[in-house]
Amino acid sequence: ALRRDGVIDPREDRLAAEDRRAVADHVAEFQTVMFAKGNDRDYVTQAVARVTHILKKCEAQRIGELTGSAVQRAIGELRAAGKSLATCNGYLRSIKCFTAWLHRDKRLREDPLKMLSTFNEASDRRHIRREPTAEEFSWLVVTTRARATENHSLSGPDRAMLYLLAAGTGLRASELRSLVKESFEFDTDPPVVKIAAAYSKRRRDDVQPIPVDL
């Protein structure tokens, strides 16, 4: 009767019920939702691992116990341990994605991490990336083609071809791993390789031209 008459808000009942559940249950459901959206398995696995790490450091047993200050301390510990700002930002983005989902799914009244901002990664560049020279890339392909060890799951020539395909198309490692025979079309002009939306960085079906010499 109290709920019917508006004295008790049923939304508050749901918030209280969600907060009584173990935080691990919410993490498991968050993982399921991320997979359902078609995210890459490696991306989801890494994001969930980072969320779990932060929750453990914050000693949060319930989602209502997660606070911005606790997360900042956990990120500070990563920084003190020598992690780069890019890595710290990765952890922060993952946990912020988790709490934002909790809020959107009506599991939290508000997002406790909404105001947390990421670090300026440019001030802590550990690796300055650059394009390899033609000589360097040629050396890489030749050396790879002639060398294989027990730790390699592919032969030297197969790995060399992967490097050539990556350089010629710009495909990332996860996109390369997704390719099957049917991904290639050689009777078009130019030949193309197709990447399914689940593995594409832009989350849509992509068609990438293959240089004719490749």
C-alpha cells in the first residue's frame, strides 16, 4: 500500500537491492554486457581485470562502497609502483566505464567517478613511436622469414607475411588474428581484405585495399 500510494519509491527499493549484492556479481554482468556489444575478447578481458584490481585495492565489497577518493588512491599506488600515465589512464577508464554502466543501468543513484579526469600522457611518454625506415622494415622481414624458435606459434615465413600484411594494410594485431580465408578477395581491383565489425577498431565492417605488389 505504501508503494502504491507513493510513500515508498520502488526505485529506492531496487537501488537498495542492487547494493546488497556482491560487487563480483555486477562485474560478471558488466563483462557479459561488454561481450554482447561485440567488443574484442582481449579488450574485455583486460578491462575486467583492471576493474577487478581497482575494486580489490579499494576493498569495495558492495558497489555503494566505491568512492572517487578510494579510486584515486588505488591509481596513485599504480603510479607509485612505476606504472606509466598511459597505463594508469587505462585502469581509470576501465573503472569509470564500469561505474557509468552501473548508473545507466539504474544500479547506482549517481556515478561516483564522474568527476575524475585522466592524466596528461604527453608528460610521461615511455616509448616514442615512429615509422620504421624502409631499410629497418626490410631487415625485419628478412630476419623473421629465416628464423623461428620453439616459442613461436608460426613459422618464420608465416610471421613475415603477417608483418607484410600489417604494414601494407594498417591492420592491428587483433584484426589480423580475426582473418580467415574468406576474408580475402583477390578478384577485385584492387584486392581487398574484410574485417568483421566485432574486431574492427571502428566497430563496423571494414574493407581494406591490399597493395597490388603485396
